[in-house]
Amino acid sequence: MSLRIKKDDRVLVLSGKDKGATGRVLYVIPSKGKAIVENVNFVIQHKPSKNPQKPGGRMQREAPIHLSKLMLICSKCNRPTRVGTKILPDGTKVRICKRCNAET
């Protein structure tokens, strides 16, 4: 599976409890096809206390979200777009915006 979304991309959430939210991709988990997006898909994690200096409690953190629920936001036109690939004359592959044909 080719990953069209990479680290530090701006993305839009298409479905789920955070539908319509935008954020920056913190990192991608290719083996699971998921990504961690900044300030999206928060879950509560219960941590036990290890010692008196490290109290336990309920911690909020971002959970992975499937890549099929994310859409890349083009850096040129600032709109959600589908992603295509283009091979340059020197043989390198680049991602392009399907709306404005700009390299992303």
C-alpha cells in the first residue's frame, strides 16, 4: 500500500467523532495504515501511580486514526484534495494536488 500522507502534512478528518477537524500529522504507522494527528481523536488513558512522585490518573492522548479517514490539504490552494503522483524528467516521484496540479 502506498502512503499518500506523510509526517508534517496538514490533513482534514473525513468521518468519525472529529469530522471536519484539521491538524498536522505527528507520525504515520505504515504497518497498520494509521496516523497520529495533532489535537484529533483524543482518548482517555488510565495510568496507575508508580510512586508518590509520579501520581496516576486519567491522561488524555491522541489515538491513531485510519488513513482512509484523512484527506490531504494542499499547501498552495489550502483546500482538501486528492493526491496524485508525477514522475519528473530526472526520475524522481512527487505528489501533486489533483485540484491545482501543484506539487505538495
